[in-house]
Amino acid sequence: MMRGFRHPATDFLITFVRGRVERARAQEDRGASAIEWVVIAAVVVTVVAAVGYVISQALNDRAEDVSNCIEGTDGTAENC
């Protein structure tokens, strides 16, 4: 900047640009933080899917046992 030329608009522009650059440098970890949240979300979704699969299989197995019990009954309560 020329020493003899000072204008409020140029001072404002220089200050504004410096502030934006400083904020951009201070927020350089935002990308890393976003990646961390994506990884955490992926782990949570995987765990929920695994638990859902296990529960689904347990319910299907139990429903099949009940179905087999109903099909094999002869009217007495002692079959199952």
C-alpha cells in the first residue's frame, strides 16, 4: 500500500480481507471435523443395522417355531 494514499474505503477493504483470511486459517479443521462426524454416523448406522438384523432373525426363528407348533397340534396343550 502506498504510504501517502489513505482512504477509509481502502482501509476497510484491507481490514475486511485480513479478517476473512484469519477466519479461514482458524477454521482449517472444519473439514476434519466433518469427516469425523461422517465416520461416527457410519459406525452408528452399522451397529443399528447389525442389531436390527439379529433381532429380525430371532423374531423369524421364533415365529417359525410357533408356526410349526400350531401346524403340529392335535388339539391338546402338550404338543409345544
